[in-house]
Amino acid sequence: MWIRPKEESFEGNWVIIEKLNPKVHCDDLYEMAVSSIDEDNSIFRYMAFGPFSDKEEMNLWLEKQSTMGDRNTYSVYSKRLKKYVGMYSIINIDEKNGRAELGSIWYGKEAQGKEINTEATYLMLKYLFEDLKYRRIEWKCDNENIASKKAAVKLGFVYEGLFRKHMIVKDKNRDTAWYSIIDDEWNEVKNNYINNLFSLIM
């Protein structure tokens, strides 16, 4: 048996990741969500949740997320932008087999494509592989979510295949693209973060 992830905060050079606290995080997260809505609601298009009609609706959803016992849900703070800019979760935790998934990840548009998700993912992977000695970390997304698929590869995940008609999300079929990193690959992936990814954002 592996230990269930328990860490409540992580800090890097660019981000602080904190266990979700709706009372502290809702204002910034709602601002990020509202300011990022455009004609296609793109930051929530492939999510099972959102967009939110008002702050109260979002706060109720955050309250529910913060009490769900099957996952660890975090808010991501950007030191550069000086506010909470999105959310990150460890889900599908399998303590028996040393496996977990990084998912339900979203950021306001001004925080996308920057240092934020790169370092947040690095901190999560480092914790799971080095502190908890997990064997496998997964990344899954809608096959139509090109940005998420590109991010997975950039961040070191290996494409494993397509789960056709995997689920229905917002009344639409979702074919799920499946990615992973295993513990045997972590040192190489970690070196790529240090030598290549982080050099691009310094």
C-alpha cells in the first residue's frame, strides 16, 4: 500500500499551491473564471463543470469540491500576478497500486501558457514520485482538447491511447486521450524540466 497524498501546500519560484479554501480563494477564482469567458467559454468547454452564472454558484461548487474525500483539490497562486489564478487536483488516487491522476486543471486566460502550470505540474510530480514513491501518474483529457494534449506532451507525459466513447460530458460524447508518466521515466522527465522547460520561463 502507498500513502495517500496529504500535503496541503507546495511552493516554488513562481507559484504557491494551497489546499482549496473557498472563503479565501473564491473571489480571485471567480474573477479568473468570469474574465476568461468568451464566445465559446473555452476554459470550461471540456470540463464537467462551469461556466458559473454568478459568484454564489461558484462558491457552492468550491465548497463541494473542498469536502470531497476522493481527491485533493488545490488553488494555484501566481507570485507574478499576485492572485489565485486557477485550480489543480490529484484525483483517481489508487493507494493499492501507487497510481494517481493530475486533473480538473484550469486557469484564467492571463495565466495560461506561462510558467504557472509548468511549475505547478513539476511540484505535483516531484511530490508524488519522490516523496510518496508512486509508480504511475496519469493525465487524461477530451480528445478534442488540443491545448491539453499539447500540454501533456510538453510536460513529459507519454500518450497511451484513446478511450472511445469513454463518457458523456455536458450531454456530449467524450473520447478520452490517455497519457502517463511512470516512475522509471521520472529522472529523465525531471531533468527536462530543469534543463529545458524552466530555462524557457526564467
